[in-house]
Amino acid sequence: MTMLSFRLDDAEAGRVREWAARLEVDVSTLVREAVRRRLDELASEADARAWAEHPLSAGELELAGVSDWGPAEDWSDWAGSRR
């Protein structure tokens, strides 16, 4: 694990400590989780932009019909035989 160091103004640092106490976690855990969530959010936004800028091609869209096929075989009779 890598250690990062940064500065916060006193009011924000107090809010971080306050929330860590409320959630009964240490400050590092709270900040680590907040950073992870924000990075996930940024990655999701970048993915959405990429999809908007580069939509699926006609060939890729043809594969969407495969999901409508359903199961290749009927396995419903197996549901009762395992009891």
C-alpha cells in the first residue's frame, strides 16, 4: 500500500474526523473509501463519454439479438429432481 499526504483546511479536516467518529472507522479508512468511490465515479463518467463518442457498430449491434434466443435447452425439469 502506498501512503499519500495532502493538506485540508481545518474545517474540512474537522468534518472528516467527525464523520469517521460517527461511522466508527479511522480517518484513513474514511478517506480511502471516499477516494475509491470518487475514482469509480470518474471512471464511470469516462466510460459513458467513450460509449457516447464511439457507439456500437452495426456488426456489434447484431449480437444484441442473441440475448433474445433464451436457453438452448429446456432444463426446467431439473428444478424438481434435486429435492
